[in-house]
Amino acid sequence: MLNQPIDNFTAAATSDTTVELAKLAGQQVVLYFYPKDNTPGCTTESQDFRDLHEQFSAANTLIFGVSRDTLRVHENFKAKHSFPFELISDGEEALCKQFDVIKLKKLYGKEHLGIERSTFLIDSSGVLRHEWRKVKVAGHAAEVLAAAQALNAGN
């Protein structure tokens, strides 16, 4: 997938919006996939992206968080933490499958399929330029910002 165009997608998001990749041409896009709203790691990761939002905007980069949570749960999560970006609800796992982030995970000795924390940076032409898989939250948003700034500077 790296350095390949991303197939267009349309997805329901918070603020009663629909995100369509083709309509975002001219802007870079960060899609960060996370397991579940209101859990410690996911909250911290989302807050880190929130805190760097202005710098992402200055680098011509939109941010979207993606999980399988419902739009209602997303709206509450977004409002509670004042996220200035939209959260995509992927209950049907269409985006999760497109980006291959559904993985077998273990929790308390039981195996289940879940979202592997992953982030993707798509350039202003719709080409995937960076991907981070098995993300560790600490410092991650800043690392993605650095990549977005470098990519934007090269355009």
C-alpha cells in the first residue's frame, strides 16, 4: 500500500458529516485507527492529536480518528475532550479492512478480533506516504506531525 494511491472511500463521521477521500484532494490526511473511545490509551492518543491540531492544520493536514464505535459514542467522546477534528464510525469495518487493521488480539487470555492501533498519512494527491502499525501512544502524534510537516514542505 505504501506509495500507492488510496481507493476512494466515504464514511460517516461526527458533526453530521460524511468524509469522502476524493473530496479532500489538495490536503494531506491523517487517519488514525484506535480500538475504543474512552479507554486510557485511545483517549491519550486522541488528546495528543488534539493538542497538535493547529500545527497539523498549518501543515495542510486534516486529522480523522477511526474506530468501530457508534456516531453517538463518538459525539460524546469528541465533546468531552474538545476534539477539533471529526471521528469516523466504522462499525461495518469497511475502512478497517481497506487499511488491514483488524488483527487477532489477546485480552486476559482470550483471543478476539480488534483494531490494531495504526496511523496512515495520505498526501494531497491521495497517495499513502507513511504508515505506522502497532503504535505506542507516547510521542506518536508528534512523530506523525513531523512526517506531515516534511511531506507538506516537499510539495
